Amino acid sequence: MHFERKETMFTGTTSREPEAYEKLHGEIARRAAEEGIVLLKNEEHLLPLKKGSKLALFGSGASRTVKGGTGSGDVNERRSISIYEGLKNAGFEIMTEKWLHEYEEEYKGKRLEWKEAILEKTKSGTDFFTAYSTSPFHVPAGPEIYTVDADAAVFVLARNAGEGADRRAEKGDYFLSDEEYTLLSDVCDRFEKVILLLNSGGVVDLSLLEKLPQIQAVLAVSQPGQEGGTAVADVISGIISPSGKLTDTWAFSYDDYPNATTFSHNNGNVEEEKYEEGIYVGYRYFDTFEIPVRYGFGYGMSYASFSINTARIETSENGEVRVTVKVKNNSREFSGKEVVQLYVSLPVGKIEKEFRRLCAFAKTRILAPGEEETVEMTFDAGTLTSFDESRAAWILEAGCYGIYVGNFLAESTLEGILDVKQEKVLAETEHICPLRETLEELSVPAEKIRKRYEALINNTENVPHFSYDLDGLDTIRYCYDYKEPGDEAAEITSGLSEDQLILLAVGDPGSGQGSNLGAAGISVPGSAGETSFCAAGQGVKAIVLADGPAGLRLSQNYVVYDGKVQTIPFEAAIERGFFYDGPEQEGDIYYQYCTAFPVGTLLAQTWNEELIREVGNAVGEEMERFEVTLWLAPGMNIHRNPLCGRNFEYYSEDPFLSGKIAAAMTKGVQKHPGCGTTVKHFACNNQEDNRSGSDSILSERTLREIYLRGFEIVIREAQPLAIMTSYNLINGIHAANSYDLCTKAARCEYGFQGLIMTDWTTTQLSEDCTAAGCIKAGNDLVMPGEPEDQESIRQALSDGTISQKELRDCVTRIVRTTLK
């Protein structure tokens, strides 16, 4: 059946003049970058530097600052400010202009070589996206260092990563290349005071700090978005006191991570990924096993100094715990913000547990020298539970739960004890995603953890105890007889033909976006995809989806000729057309300038939910402007290992922090009616190598406590309009075809009310993941949509593999979303 598309107004503008929203959103991006930058080291108070200081500026990220990673997480902003530009604009005197100019020439040459190498791969039959995503650009180190008259030297170490390939524990990636180390050594030989800036979306090896003591200050600036250079200059000059805190553990050695040898390609097996570390991810591992780290979870210095004093702990009958803390800026000179973090230690019982977990946090306002603020943090009993696989239940075991408060995990102090006299079952569930094989999970020696627990208990005489009686709380028993409500969406869907139902259940392959990532939608050029307009007559509008999560990923410009948008090849849609050598298109040029915000990890490093809501609100305003319905963000997969290629898009190694930041972002976006987030990738998309074929093999407890917990938080607190399933399998079943994930967990347990979609081309990449299987699982929308997906559903209806009711339920959820 053929449905004719209705013409719409073109998005964007024919004027190249900056608009008011660009300035406003740029300021938000700048503040987010400033608050997410983490000061890791500052010997002899080298930072901040006086304005007007003479700087010797070196390193690959100085003039070519990496604003964000590659792939669907990229943003085509109007322009970005490099660290070099930011420092120069701030009044610093850059004494190494000659070195920076020579670096630019070297960089351009290497980029051309990279381009040619990728195009050569395409000539031998490799599709362009595969050639591009598996061939990351390795930035050159730069020319030789020379001596200049300077007050300090600044070296910017840059790293990039992206979709489709994991990082490597090799020189030039996780480790410094020989050329980089030689240059940095030369800088340290020639200058007494050296500042190292880490322009990387993830963890890098810092063993060089032992070898090069001249490095007195280290700033983790991450990938700070379009205003990154200005934000870095604000921090270095002391306009802003750094207040970012790490959301990952930076180990002394890569080999210290519990899955270092088996992650992704490291053991030569990218078909199966065994999560043998179990619940011991990130700080849960290092803290429990008492392994020293270079920079711990939640760590970050400031120019100001703060005291944190717990004033009051209160419990309520419903299990809520309220902790009131007074924070004072003891600095005589610097204003600043502080992050208060609350961790709870868990008792020894039948279920082995991590020693401590993050349960609450709060960020102060800017406190002037001598100023004090009282902050409150709350958490509930559910935050303290562990999943008992033998009973399929969430359990609060009897024992002492210690409340720790501080400005990062290692420095937090015991402030109170919750006494739980008897076990409490908070929720009973059904099993999901069962293991199909034996998995040997990491375990703490029982005697070790018991001695540590007993030592804690024996030193609580001066610590207040609070009875934590939860007898008044009823056990939640989830209902798995899921039924769609009979609302307006259901009424509309009941009147649709089978052809319309099938077309609505897959993206519109006729919209011009193709199956490549973000090639070019018709309604909004550069969007990731569109849904079908086949039921427009019944009030079901087509919706547009755009990539994220560092801002909207749209074409920076496009051409309209003879009243029609001219489609462009995928090569022209990335890297600002760097790979496109075709002819210029005739017609009127329309511009769509979107804001490039900092990457997800840096946003989480702000630990500032209010600021994240502001970022989300700004994204929502741009969605309205460019007529985008669903933003394919936030990305919230767990940083299971530092080498995951997309860690920069994700928030943290901790599921609680990830869920809270994602909820704040969603609330900001969804302040705008008709605009929604798409939380992703549901679930266990923790590696990029063979992401569509890798089987994540893990226990149900690990899945629930670590990899689903963040999704549960964002759904319960913010109700995003959509969820995107992941490419990978979980215990032998593709996430997109998993009824346990899509229906039992998301809908029946977490109460999700929106639509669930596949990641792009999921059903095309794996023979055993089908569009019909998606419908059966409750995965409503197959994207970006292919004729083969329509046929898969049609055939399944014919042979009875799926029922028309199952298809109608999926489409009802899509219609309900479009009505919103």
C-alpha cells in the first residue's frame, strides 16, 4: 500500500547569522564544562595562574581540542573553542605560537593520510561506516619541544574514541605513545612548572606522574564540548574554582581492573563476554578488596577548602533516611562549590555484598570564603537492598548499615548506624534473563569481609545508632499479567488496518535516512530516522528522532532545490563533509546549528542535577526549534572497563549516579511538550567490538543491581518517553528480542509507559534477531526500518508466531507517544 507524504516547512534558517538561543545555550555548555572539570593534582598551589601569565603551550589537544567523541554521539555545532583559543582570549600570553603552527600543518597532513586509508578500505569492498568506525584517527604527537621564556608550561594530552570499536591498552591509546612521552619529558626537562591537561573522554594511564615530578598540576578536562577552551581558561585563571568529581576509579595500573585480561578483544574472544567480576565493578571492587587506587571514585580537588559536618540523621516509618549536613568554605581567598557524597556500608549476611555503595549526593551553591550552607540528602530502604537469586526477591538483611559522609569515597567518615533487627523482603519478582551456563563470579574471602565488618562494629561507640524498623512496609509483589490500558491511543489503533500496523511498527525506510547512522532524514536533514506517516489521516503524526547525547546531531546545513530537500551520502553527513569529494548541490542552503555540550562523562562529573536539568531544557528548546520528537539520549551504560569505546557517552561506573543524572536530563528535556528522551542502551552494551554479536553472560543479580539499576531509577523518577534496546545478547538472547527485559523488567516492574525501540539496523546485523521477535518481546519500534522488517512481521502474523493483538499493543504504545 502506498501512502503519500505531506510536505512540511523546512527546519533551520537560510541566514548564517548567530541566533539568540546559540549564545544562551553556549553559556550553559560553558558552565557545564567548568563544573565537570576535575582537578586531580595541584602541588604547591600552582593553580590558579595569574592572568597575563606567559605560557608555553604544547600537546595535540592544544589547538585541536577534542570536544566530543565520534559516531552518533557527535554534534555538528557552528564552531568550537580550542584550549589555545580559550587561554589566549583569557589574556594569557602564548609563547609557543611557532610550535602550534607547525603542529597544525602536521595534523592536516595526517588527517589526509587517514582519509585516504579509509577510502582505500571502501574500494576493497568494506562499507564506509565500518571502515570509518574501525579506523580511529590517531592524532600526531607534534614537532620537537623548544625552550621559551614562560611562567609555566601546559601540555594537553588528547584522546578520541567512538562508536563501533573499543579502545586498546596500547601505546597511543590508554598509554602514552613513545613520541608523546618523549615530548612531555622534554617539556619537563625545559620547564620547572608543568600543567598536564587530560583532554580524554575516559581513563588514561598516569604512571608518568611518578617519572616526571615536574608535573605539578593535573586537570581532567574530558571532552568539554564547544565552549571547552573557554571553560578550561576560566578554571586555570581562577575565575572558577574546580568542583568536578570523578565518576570512575582511576587505577594505578590497567591490570588492576578486575576484568582487564578478559574485556572485549583482550582475550581474543569478542563473541562471549563473561561478567565474572559480578557486582564488583569500579569502586565496589577496589573498596571491597582494599586495592589502592591513584584517584578514587568521587575524588576532585578545589582551590577552596571545605569542612563537612553532619548535623542530623532522621529516619521515618516509610524507610526514608534524611541526613542533614553543614558545608563551610574555610578558604580565605576562593569561592567555590562542594559535592557532598553519602555512602552506606552493608552488613555481612547470607548474600555476599560490596563493602559500600553510593546512596545520595548533593552539590552546594557557590560559597564565598567563610560562607556556610546546609544541605539535605535522602535515601530509602530500596537503595540498601540486595537481590536474592534463590528467592527472586529484593532483601534487606539484618545487621548494621553504616552511613558515611564526605567529599569522596576514600575520605568519607562514619556518621551513623542503621540497626536492622530482622530481615525484610521489600519486593518479590519473577526471574529474568537466566544464565545458560555456569559462571564463576569473583568473591571476597569470607574471613576478610567478616573481619572488616566486625572492626567497623567494634568502633561505633561514639557513633549514633538508629533503629531501622520497616515492619510497616508491605512487600511489593509485581504483577506480570501486562495489559495495555484502553485509552485514546488504543481506540485509534483499533481502527488501523494490518498494513498500517506493520508500517507503524518499523521506521520509515522511504524517508531518505537509509540504514546508516544519521545519514539524512527528509523532514529534518541529518536526523537519525523517522516513523511512518501512514496513519496521519487518523491523527497519528510521524515523529523525528535525532542522535545524542552531547546535543542534537543534525546536518549543519542542507540544500533545498525545487522545493525538495536534497539527500546527501553518509560520507557528507559526518566530520563536516571531510570525506565527501562529490559535486556541490544546487539550491538554497538551510542552516541548523546545534549546541555541542560536554560529553556524558563530564556532565556526570558535575554531580549537579539542577545544572543537568538546565542542559536538558536547552536540548529540549533545540528539539522544538528543529521539530525533533525523540532525542536518542541519554546514554547510560555502565563504565565496566576503561576501554569501552563509548564510555565518553555514558556517565559512570556507578548505576545510582547514572540513573540520577539521566533522570535530571530527562526532566529538563521533557519540560517541553512533545519532546522526549530515549534512554539507552538497554542493557549491557558495555563494549563496542562485535557489539551486535557479543553475548553478555552474567548472573541475574549482577544484571539487576549493576546494569539495570540506572534504568530503573530514570524510569521511576522521570518516565522518559522512550527506551532503546542494545545490540548485544544477554545470556543468549538479543536484548531487542528479550521479553524479560522489555516487558517483565521495564513495564511490569519499573512501570515504564513509553515506547521501546531497537538500535539502528539491529535486525539486519543478526539473523537470530528479527522484527517479529521484537514485537513478541514488546520492543515496539524497529529502526530505522527496512522492507525486510515489514516482511518479517507480516510472515509472523501469517504463520501465527505473533498475534495481531501483540502487534496492536506495540503500535498502541507508539501512537500514545505521538499523541503526547
